Amino acid sequence: MKDIADIPALMAEIGANAKAASAELAFAPAEAKEKALNAAADAVWARRAEIIEANGKDMEFGREKGLSAAMMDRLMLDEARIQGIVDGLRAVAGQADPVGEVLEEWDRPTGLNIRRVRTPLGVVGVIYESRPNVTADAGALCLKSGNAVILRGGSESFHSSGAIHACLVDGLKEAGLPEHAIQLVPTRDRAAVQELLTMVDTVDVIVPRGGKGLVGLVQREARVPVFAHLEGIVHIYLDAAADPVKALDVVLNAKTRRTGICGAAECLLVHRDILDTVGQGVLRALVDAGVEVHADETIAAKIEGTVAATSEDWGKEYLDMDIAAKVVDDVDGAIAHIRQFGSDHTDCIITEDDATADRFFERLDSAILMRNASTQFADGGEFGMGAEIGIATGKMHARGPVGAAQLTSFKYLVVGEGTTRA
């Protein structure tokens, strides 16, 4: 869609406006940011019919593009999901303001007092695909952390994101904060993404939120630093000491609650000793629930209704009613498989054995490791962050759910009494 002629000029203007807004946001009162977010929440609810109408246009666009059922589910907004957006905005508004927080303080023998305090990153560029709620989540978290943000939503959510963004701007106006603090790129043209990735003079960090293709593109072509957010190759390991009720409840929820989110389970590893008991019950329940189980030879021989796994099923993010399943000899076999095929996103063990759980936690380095809990909890809102801008799988700076605190850096404040160095 080539609806704006001069994309470089458009993005340069957006970048300059964001940089100017970030200078003001860096010292904006916490009360003003809280007021803006609550006012935005009010606006989203008041304009929910308008948002749903805009979403209808996006849903039609998605159908014409042939989006998968999982992607269409990500895209769809109804009153319940809009209520979730409102609740997320209010949750972020109610959190403590991270800017200015003293992380550490100490005195030196020279007489200097030194404080390390949180400070905004500056300008954050967020590139995301079909989920329009990211517009609200990313806008809210960046504002809370004192950052200006440039939002570039997916072409599928163009109208929905625009309607939600208008509500965020309403909140900024009501609180007297710069309107350019939260900007939405007003074009579907992919040239805008290429420009955003190279705006080193005005953008401080890029956060990609989407599938492997999007993240790979950003990592290859960005000149601006990137918070890595890779695909969710989420594993659940059923240990020999797994509780059967917990195993059944957790696995079914992790796979089927919402298949199109990055915390959905994609691979089930079953300890050989419980394949005929707990494992068989869980696998049959998955098949009965309509999940296509891509099984290794051992499981395929025992569980009717499965399909034979191929080498491509290990390390695959289905985002649909599919799951890979494999037998392992022990926890070390599970760890080895996850190290080879995982994405360092979220992995889970079901066990009542503390020593085995400790071994799983110690020897894997995923951003989120869980025990006896659904991987669908891999979400900033569920972690008490109000919302998230994504799940970072890298190891530099931010990791796991990226909330407001993770969107800050720090600076040192040094105070003396006419102190001089010998």
C-alpha cells in the first residue's frame, strides 16, 4: 500500500517529534502520566463501538489475505477484549513510576555520594503484527517509563490500532503531555519499517513483537539496538514424579486456551516410565480435545489418533491446535532436547520432585521457567506488570516480560562538597 509518497520525510518528522517529546517525558510528573493513562482507558471504553467497527474492517482484510484461524483470533476485538485493554491501561497507570527510582546508593572515602537511578531509554520503536492490543500495551508502558514511542502496527490491524491510538492521544491531551509522546505510523507501506530500523539519530531501541520472520528481518536490518523477541518454542516436560491431575490440567490449558499466543505449549516431552499412565492420559486428552499430536515412533505406536512426527516438528511454533510429542529417558533427556530445539522463551516441568525441578531450573536458561503451572501465564500482565511490550529472549538489558521498569536504563548522580581529586 503506497498511500504516502515520501516515506523517508514522514519517518524523519515522526522521529524528530518523538525525540522532542522524550525530552519532556523524561521529567514528566508521575501524576501526569497516571492521569493520561486513566483518561486513555476512559476513552477506549467510551469509544468501544468505534473500535469494534474499525476492527471489523481489519477482520475483513484478514479474511481476504487468508490469515490462519490463530492469526484471526489474535486480530479480533470484542467488548471483553476491549475491557481487557482498559484494565491493562489502568493497571499500568496504578503502578509505581520507575523513573528516578534509586537502584543503589553509596558513599566514597573521598566524600562523594553516588546514586544509581532509573532513567528513560528515550525513544522506543515498536514493530508488531496482528494484535491491536499491543498498541495500548506498548503505548502505556513506554509512557509510564518516560519514553516516547513510535508504533508501527501490522497491516492487518491498521484500522483497530488507529482507533486505539486516538484514545491514547486523548489521554495525553487531557494530562497536558506532548501529543507526540505516542505516535502511530500512519501507513501500511513496509518502507516505513525499513526507515524506522535505521533512525539512529532519533530512536534508541527497537522492540519487534511478532513471528520469526518479523524478528529475523529486524535483527538483520536494524542499525538501532534491538530487544530480541524470538518465537515461543514452548516445551512442557512430564516428569516421572508428575501429579496426574496437575499434568492433565496444565498441559490442556497450556496448549488449548489460546493457541495463537507465544506462551502456548508447542512440544510435550514425556518421561518413559509414565508413558503408559500419566503420559497416555494426557496425550489421549489432547487428541480428544482436537489437538493434532505429532508423535515420535514410541508414542505413535501407543496412542491412536496421532500423526507421525517428522524432523521439522521439533522446534516448530505451530500457533494452532498442534503439538509435538516425544518420549525422553529422564530430566536430562528433556533438558538436552530443549537446549537443542527451544527458543529460550518459556519452558515448564510438571513434577512433585523438588530435586528434579531444581535441576530443570538450574540447567536451562530460558527467560521463563515454570513448574506445575500453565505456560499461558508467560505474560507481563500475569506477572503483575500491568502489561508487556513483549517477551525478550536475549540476555542483554531486558529479559522475559518487558514491562515499564525494563524500558529504563540508569544514570549516576554524584554529589560532593567542593570535593577535589588528589
